[in-house]
Amino acid sequence: MKINYLLITAVVLSVWFGACVTNKEKPEEFTVDSNSPKIEIGEIEAQFDRLFSIGGLRKANIAVSYFPNEDAVCLQYKSDFITYYQFWSSRGRDAFLTALEKYNEDYAERNLDRKERRTKQKYDIVQGYLIWQLHTYAVKAKANMNVELGYVFYSRAPYFTVNQREAEFISPTSRSDNRDSQIITIFFTRAQAEELAALFARDFLDSLSVPNSNRPTQVIDRDEY
């Protein structure tokens, strides 16, 4: 019996590649338990659109806290009567620091373009985690969302921007509780962005006292001499 080795080889390869795709683990989504221990680490100022985006920008305070179990930094603020808890992972914070560095370089070299479109995602897009609710006793919606890092001109002045894209909450109990969050832009002057960058810094977060934390101890690679 004549054996078609090419056919057998093709079948074996297809099965092998199929197994690789099936067994490939999906990247773990970034989530935070809002009831985890947290450390209040400061408050910063930034600008938001005015109520229902009518008029100019308004200045507001943003409370910053650290969730050591998840290694997450939370920015808490209000917009249109809704309280938002915007969580940043270690990867997201690193992207913020890199984006701010690029923005400062473009600012210094006068490379910021007033006419360019889609500048709000000029430097990066990262995944964040969002919790939002209308009041304390309302449904606490939660979902992952994308955060765009870039800049925008407003009244002829440039701002470094964190553009929070919409998040979709699917309630496990009732369809009536399903909801989408609003797209919200946070506008930073360079000084304001640097204040947040200081709170995002790894050295600063590692210096915090973290009692009763389940965060694993990091093992530092080093050369033996």
C-alpha cells in the first residue's frame, strides 16, 4: 500500500498547531477587589470637562490610594454625579511614565500638533479596571476598559491626557443592572502629571508600610561574585 507521507505530515502538523492554539493560555485580565486592604497615599489636582460637557474645564481633586494585594493604584473622582474608581496595574503605570516622558520631550521640542487628529492615543493604550456607582447603595458596576495616553489642546493650551474609554458591566443577576460607563478625559498640566508620576513610581510604592498584606515578596536577580 502506497503511503502518502505528505498527507500524513500535513495532518500531524495541523493537529500539533491546533493543540498549541488550544493550550495557549489567555493573558490574565487585570482586576481588583474593592474590599482589599488599601493605603491612602495622597491627592492630586487635574481638570475635567464641566457638567455634561457644557462649558470649559473644571479643576477637581483626585484621591489616590494603593491596593498592595493587587499591586494596583486607584484614582477616585466624581464626574456627572457618579463616583469612579480607576485602577492602574504595574504595566499601566509604567506606560503612563513612559508616555509622560515622551510628551515632555515633544513639548520641549515643540512637536505637539494642534491639527493632528487622535492625539489622545498618541503615546499608548493600556488596559485598566474600573468600578463606578451613582451612590453608596447603588449597584457597583465593574469592568475592564482601555485607557488612552496622549495629549490635546484646549483653549490653545496643551494638556497631557488620560482618556478613559467606556467599560461594559454585565450583571450576573439582572439585565436591568447592566450598564456602560461614560468616556471621560482627565486633563493634566505638566506639573500635575508629574505629581501623579511620583505616586506611580515603583520606589515610592515599595516604601509604603503594608501591614497584613498578602503581596508576595519579590526576588531580585543578582550576580554572585
